Amino acid sequence: MEATFAELAADLAPVYRRRDARANGLLYVCGLLMPQVAGNCWSIGEAGGLSRPYRLHHLLERAAWDENAARDAVRAFLARHLGADGGVLIFDETGQAKKGTATAAAGRQYSGTMGRVENVIVAVYTTYATDRGHALIDRDLYVQADWFEDPARMAAAGFPKDHAFATKPALALTQAKRALAAGISPAWATGDEVYGRSRELREFFEHRGIGYLFAVPVDHQVTTSGQVRMRADQALHLVEPGGWNRRSCGAGAKGPRYYDWAWIATDHPRRQLLIRRSITDPSEVAYFYAYAPENRVCSLTDLVKIAGARWKVEDDFQDSKSTVGLDQTQVRLYRAWKRHVTLAMAALAFLAVVAAIERAAHPGPVLPEDPDQLPPADRGTIALTVPEVQRLFHVLTTLTRNLPPHSVRARIARHLNWSDWRRRHQARARWHHYRTRLALTA
């Protein structure tokens, strides 16, 4: 764990021009990694032993360092540990509530986090996921069009003069181009309806031989293999009663996420319309538009797996907000927002990589294969999660500080034993949840 953190710190070191900025940046990341520390300079400074937070304010607002180079370093760090080839790029946005109108890009808009229209700032993120793990690799602030009608307001919020309006799909496209230019070679891309509507984004991946599966709205137009043009929800009536296939799109907290799936051929041999129907509520239907490159054999099971991968960005949002304060910053200027979010992404990347390393070195928990199966005596332990890695890092770096060696060993052993017990208990609960889910979907 300590070696992994040292590696990340070394990757970030070149982005700072001065030694004091480098030290403050490291202090900021360490503060974000402490449990129950809000992601603002006052809380981080107090956790880091500072009497005042002004060094951290200076780091975010005025210090000479390149936050975009730091973003690229985080991406490279993750690609090195999770694998640069064969992963999935996942696009989504999330919001942070704000009061007033002075904060960069703040305004009334819909927030999926809150489920309603609120005064928020919204940013588009990219998660990169492989079989080893996943984490955020890019970010851009979404600025509504009305901001560009007031140049004085833009300048006061710290936006450069050449900052241009971009839609959310356009921001996702820019992030995809940056990822590919950095050497990441994804096999797939996915996202919700916001990104599925964008023909330009879909065509970008097609031209580069990358498969995609994007959610699309009910009014998305498709041309079937019979050369009939219709809406996606009209295509639902083409599915015969026996045309549904029950598949799991991935493991959830309480068992496999089973749905009924159907796919409809379009006028293009490599594009498909995928339809997902809830088992418990057949009226709950979702639509996906998929493309598989020429050189790739792709089954329904493969597409369903990619559809399930989309939830990993939600996991990253939840982990980054609850552990490293992604959405808890109190800054107002555009550059300060970028710097805070980038350092929060660095903290999340460290936790995700440590969890991935531990997951690869230890077997996963035992899971049931039959709804009538009796529980085994030992169900194993769940893998280290991001919050659990944060707790253990806190033990190694803070709770054992200034203790004699024998006390350090005793405290570490106690926390490791407690972690093992907790993860064994969670594995036991997961086993029973999975068996119940198997019985419901049998």
C-alpha cells in the first residue's frame, strides 16, 4: 500500500513547478484519503495539522502547477495497473448542489443525483473499467449556454476567454479522444441516454473499431432489417413471447442483476437494438443501441455484460463522494474546481489500484450456484473495497504515528483482524442474498 502511494506521488511530482506546491499537493491528497474529512480546505488543513488553510487555498487558486498534466498522470497510473487494453470507457455526469450564482457554471438544471431541477454545478466524467478494477480518469465542467451571454460573469468565475460552449456528449467525445491519445485502447464504450443520442459520439467509436452500447430514449429511430423505420418503443412489439432471454448483467450487492433481454437486427449488420425488461415489473423497459466491430464475435451475453458495466461509474461516483470528497469542495473559481476534482480523482485512483492489487492476489468469496444449496462452513471474504482500503491506509499512516514499534504492530494487527472479520461477515451475507436472488429468478 505504501509503495503504491509512493508511486502515485512520484507520478504527480513533475506537474508542480515548486517544491512547496508539490508538498501542499501531497498534503491535500493525504487529507482527502482520511476518513470523515470533508473535501474543503479547512477540513483537509485541520486533518493535516495546519493551523490555517491558506496554503491549500493558494494551491487551488494561484499556485503554479498544471492540473491537466495531473489528470493525465492519474490516467496513466490507472492504465498501468488496470491494463490499457480491452477495457470499457463509461461516460456519465454528476452534480453538486450550490447556493447562489457566483460559483463557476452554477445554475438551475436537472441533477440526476437529486432527481430534480436544482441550483447545481454538473460535470461530465469518464470511468475506465477492466476486469481488474475501475476508477475515474477524466472530468470536464458542463457550462450552460446562458453563461456565455455574460462575458463579465465568465471572467469573474475564472473561465479563460477562449472557453467555448460544449454539450455533454461533446465533452464526452473530447475525453474519449484524450484517452485514446494517451494510449488507452478500450474494446467498448457505454453511457446513458444523454450520450446515446449523439450520432457524432457513436460514429467516433465506429470509425476507430471500438464497440459501443449506449442507452437510448424510447423515441430513438431505428431501421429494422426489414427496412422499416420506427421508434425504439415500437420495435418492442416485434419481440415474440418466446423471444426474451434471461441474463445477468453483472453482480450486484445482493446478487446477480437478472433481466429479460431481446435484441432486434437493424439494417446494418453490426448494429443491434437491445431491449431490457424487468422481471418483477414487465412494464419497466429500457433500450440500448449497440455496435460490434467487424473483427469481433459478439453474443447477446457479451452485450448484456457491457450494459451492466455502466453501473461502475455510479460506483465511482459513490466512492469518490463518500471517501475522498469529490463533491464537497467550497471553491468558486473554475481552475480551483478543476484542481480539487483532479486531486480527488488521484486519491480515488490510489484506493482503486490497491483494491485491484489485493483482489488479484486473493480468491473471491464462495457464491451459491443453486437456490437449494446449503451454506458452506467457510464462505471466504469479500475483496477489499475502496472504503476499506481508506480505513487501512488511515491506520498505517495516521493512527500509528508517533507510537513505539510494539504498539504499532499491535494496532495494525487489531485493525487487520477487524477488517478480516467484517469482510467475512459481508461474504456470509452476500452468500445468502445471492441464494435468495437465484430462487427468485429460477
